[in-house]
Amino acid sequence: MKIVHPQEPVNNMNPEDVFYAVDDLGTQTGYGFILYQQQPGLYPDCPVNMYFSLAGDPASRYLLFGALVARARVLQATNPQLRARLYTSIAPTDTQMKDFYLHNGFDCDEADQVLQLAIPLGDGRIPMSCTVAATPLHTWEEQNSLIYRLQMNEISFVDLDYLNSLMRMPRFLALGLYRNAVLIGETIVAGQGQDCELIAIYMEPGSRHQGMGRALLHRTLAVMAAEGVTRITTRIMTRSLPQSHLMADFGAVVLGTNMLFPGMYLT
């Protein structure tokens, strides 16, 4: 059995980041890939995060794992001054793969959790020289501008189709915070009836760590409460200190875990 790379890019991934395990007859028995990401806003303590996926029979799994770790170390060497983490995802109930990663030196402390936020009293105080306003989303250009701003702030899961599905929900709010008429942050909330989900929140890098995000989220929750919403949930990555700290400010309680992210630090 051996590891080979494809001859050309696969799903926009470089061939050297894609791995196939093949047996002596040339039959593919496993597959893996790795994605290099810089996420200083989400993980300021560890800006480089490399996600990998692997699948195959037990023999292929160990071979692929070794190749992926080796590739991660090569990628990490391109920015050795930045702390890096290698990680993957498994279902919370997948004890077999959890044991596999624990056996290979990974921790399983990071999770994608569902939280319920406590809706605070009052409208909240907007900082001096700041205003809030609904984000205009009437045109294709306005919708794509919002998606671009989200992507520039490390929120990549909201595409045009997803945004439009959110906008069709009975309750939808995209709220922007402006300082001296310049947009510095936004929230997106959507749902129906008394239940809504905080889909996304970001602050521009120059406006972080100043209480701006807390003020914007407070006003967002107040607007939804005034419309009859009594339950607001969200999802966070537990390893993200900015997300965890913001949720703690709103008395968030854990409702469940969607996914575990076994991983290890490379530096």
C-alpha cells in the first residue's frame, strides 16, 4: 500500500494537498486532504488552522494520517513564526474515531456547541459617535457586498443562496453598527415565531476589544425581543476566545454539541 497524489487540482485544492491510499493492485482504499487557513480574528492565539479530512479502511487510515501530519508540518514551515493547529471533525458519538485521534496524540477539547443567549433588558447603550441601522439588502450588489464583508472577517459559510434562504424567513434582521458614518460591524439573525438564531456577528479589526461587538449584539437582541422573540440560540467554536467571551457576556448556556474537532498544536 502507498500514498499518491492526483495529477491535477481537485475541487480547487493543490495536488500536493490531496492524498490517495492505493493497494498493490492500484485500487484506491482511502482518501484525504488538507486545507491551510489563516484566522487571526477567530483564533488570535493560534492564527494558522489546518483542517484535514480522511476516510478509508484501518490500514489506509494510519497511512493517510501520517502523510497529512507530514504535509501539515511542511505548510507550517512557510510561516514558522505563527502558531499553528492541525484539526479535523467527527460526530460526538463517533467513539471509534475519537479513540483513534486520542491514541495519535490529539486532544478532543474543541467543539461546535449550540448555546442559548439570555436576552438582556433595555436597548443597550450605543457608544459615542456610533449609530445602528438595518443593512440594505434589496439588490444583488448589496447582498454580495454583505457576503464579501463577512468573508473578509473570516465568516465563510454564508453564501448567496444561504443568505436568501435566511431573508425569506418570517423573522430576519441584518443590523450594522456605524462609527462616524463608517460601517464597522454587523449581525445577522433569522428565525420564526418566538425562536431565532444568531447566524453571524463580526467587528472590523480596528474596532475590536472596545465593547463594540457587545453593544451591537445587545441592540440586536433588543430589536428581536421587541418583535416577540423570546429564545435566541447560536453556535460557537469553543476554542475561539472572542466567541466564548462574547457569549459569556450574555449569560449563554450550552444546549448541545454538534461536532467535535480533534486536533493538536504544531508550534
